[in-house]
Amino acid sequence: MAGPKDRAPVLTPQAEDFPRWYQDLINKAELADNGPVRGTMVIRPYGYALWERMQAELDARIKAAGAENAYFPLFIPESYLRREAEHVEGFSPELAVVTVAGGKELEEPVVVRPTSETVIGEFMAKWVQSYRDLPLLLNQWANVVRWELRPRVFLRTSEFLWQEGHTAHVSEADARDYAVRILHEVYEDFMVNVLAIPVVVGRKTRKERFAGATNTMTCEAMTGDGKALQMGTSHELGQNFARAFEITYLDEHGTQQLAWTTSWGVSTRMVGGLIMCHGDDRGLCVPPRLAPIQAVVLAVRDEGGVVAEAGRLAEMLGGAGVRARLDDRVALSLGRRATDWELKGVPVRLELGPRDLAAGEVTLVDRLAGIKSAVPLEGVDEAVSDLLEAQQSALLRSATERREARTQDVSGLAEAVEAATTGWARVPWSRLGEEGEAELAERGVTVRCLLRPDGSVPESQDEQGLVAVVARAY
């Protein structure tokens, strides 16, 4: 009789209950658990390995864009937030405030950072003296706290991990160019070419933009159930924070000027986006360029040198640049182990048993297509590498086709609401405006972003001919 560890986990089908499927997958693929405080999460090793790969890919792109990593305090004096009125008003409902520490009431409450514009602004003012000190391009990898009333693991948690970039520039044009560069060269490039998620890049409306910003640009993904998920944002802050924190510099003529600043960030929400965009009823599907384990080699039985050969095969793959893992847990059934790796979305599985070894071949399993094939042991590294590239392209193609199939061009508000029951709508912004946006919000539908007709990002929401992308969202 099969024991508890030999029974294959079962996921709720996506078509039956997508949110339940999502939670099932997080649990059974061992990605995360709920933390002991409501709204917090414990990221398990495999879930954290996904985040580490995201960090590595993004960090390289951020550094290529000229930013340097730094670290700023978790605790921020409450007075700092109050120096930018729109900012504190926007974050006030989400703040966690410390009033007692060391057994004593604090003279001034401190806020657990919801974001770091204020504390970084304080130090930018200290570090910037001359135009020669600009641009100042900073990034930090950190945790932040925003007290969440309706938590969902990875998507909305009271504490989450992210990177937040903060920059200061000599002019509005320089700041805008850099915010746009981050949006495209860092975020869009990573999401499309590594996550294989075809994001729509656009401008947020005034109602939806970041508190204290003059412009917010966004990357929006479509989930498997046709909703929208904001994957990352880049903000122009104008001179609002520079004025509040006196971030000034002497220009080349010796005249004191206010700097122009930006901020931008992505978070562990991207792990949720990965699950919701690429997962299926058998589990997660991890794009090969992201996958912490691209191929797992399973020794079927400890017989006839199988374990040793499986180890050699894993080493050979590693030498060929494939991130490979050996699974020699022969005390567990092959079926249970195969199901575990399938749930985790490892792109390629190689199963090696005594018969395979005798025939000089290995069973290659394509996680995406669910197809098994016998391939010669010699040359298996090339077969695996080719399959990984094919899977990467297939995931992006499938996600793009789904988004296009579930996006409708409509002419007005009522049609937009109807289209948002199954996917996205594109509607002329002139037919909605801020009044129509408010009416959509009452029906649980939001304007995700504004685009020009050619799909580019507008510099103002008042440009003529803009298109609004409308959807229900997580």
C-alpha cells in the first residue's frame, strides 16, 4: 500500500477555481507558507531560489543602467513622511508605526519603511552639492512593510521583498529619460526575455499613479484567468521630493537649483505573476532562463551503476552550462518524485533506469509539452539545451497569444465592463475620461494604463487619441 509520501498531490483545476488553484500550487510546490502574523509569508527554499534568480537577472540590468547598490534604514522618522503631503496621505492607511522601543515610549514615532523616497531624499540632500554630483543613481534590495487588509501570498503581503531605485538628476528631461530607460531596458526586457511574460507598458492615470509622483509608468501582465497584474513601476517624482528634502545643487554658473528625482521598483509579486501566467493544472512551468534548476536527473533505482551514471550525467549537464540537479532518492517511488518536480515546474526531467543504461539512452521528459522521448546518453546535453530554448520561446508565444485572444477593442464603458469579465479591453480614453474611470472602479474594473495608438508610452494623459487598457486586477 502506498504511504502518504507516495500519493501524488492534486491541484484544484484552474477552470474550477483559479484562486484556489494558485494557493494549492504555492503549498504543494513548496514555494511559501503563511507567516505567523496575518499578511506575512515565509518563503521556502525553492520559492526563494526563484526570487534569487530574479534578483540576479535584474541586478545585472540595473548595474548596466549605471545604478549602484546601497542600503538605508528600515526605520524612518515619522516626520520624514509628513514632509511630502501627498506621499504620506497615499501611504497613511498602510503604515506600521513603532511608538514603544526598549520598554520606553519614543519621543517621535518611527515608521517601518513602506518605501524609501523620504529617507533616501534626506541623504541625497546631504551628498549632492554640485551638478558634478549628478546624476546620483542608487538602488537597494530590501524588505518593506505595507499593512495589507486582503493578503494573498506573493501578490499582496504586509511584508515583501523588492528592489527600489532612487535617482537625482540635473533636469526634468534627464530624469524622464532615466525613468523610461529603467522601464524598458531593465523591467520590460527582463519580464519578456527571462520571465517570458509579454507585459503591456504604459502610463498610469492621475488617479492610479504613485503618491507624490508626477508620472507613473507600469508593466502590466495578463494572468491565466484573464485578469491584470501590475508587475513593476517606474516613477517621475518631478521636484516634489527635492523641494521637501532640499535636494539642491550648484549649476555650472554657481546658481542653486532643485534636483529632479525618480524612483522605481519590482517585488516578490513577480513570483506570483510567474505562477499565474505560466502555471497549469499539473503545476508551475518555469521559463528555462529563470529556472534555478533547468534539468533534474532522476535515478530510477540503485541498481547496475544507475546512481553513479545519473550523477555523471548531472555533472556533464552542469559542464555544458545547464543548471542541473541529481535526484537519487531511490527510496521514494519514481512517480512521486516525478510529480514533485513537475509541480515545481522544472523544465526538463531525465529519468535513468537499468534498462535505459543498458541501451545507452535516457528518458527525456518535456515539462511544457508533457512528452517523453528516449535520447542517446552521448549528446544528451545538446538535446537538453535545444529543448530549453524551445520552451522559452513557446512560453512567451503562448502567453502572448492568450493575451491577444482575450483582449477586445471596444467603444465605450458598458462594453469595457463586459469585456473585463473574461479578459482585457482597449477603449478610447476620450470615451472614458476621469469620470468614466471612477464609474469603472465602482464596478471593480480599473484603467491599468494609457497607451498611444502605436503602443508607445505617452508623456501626458491629456494627449489626443490615447487608448485605455481596462481590466479587473489582482
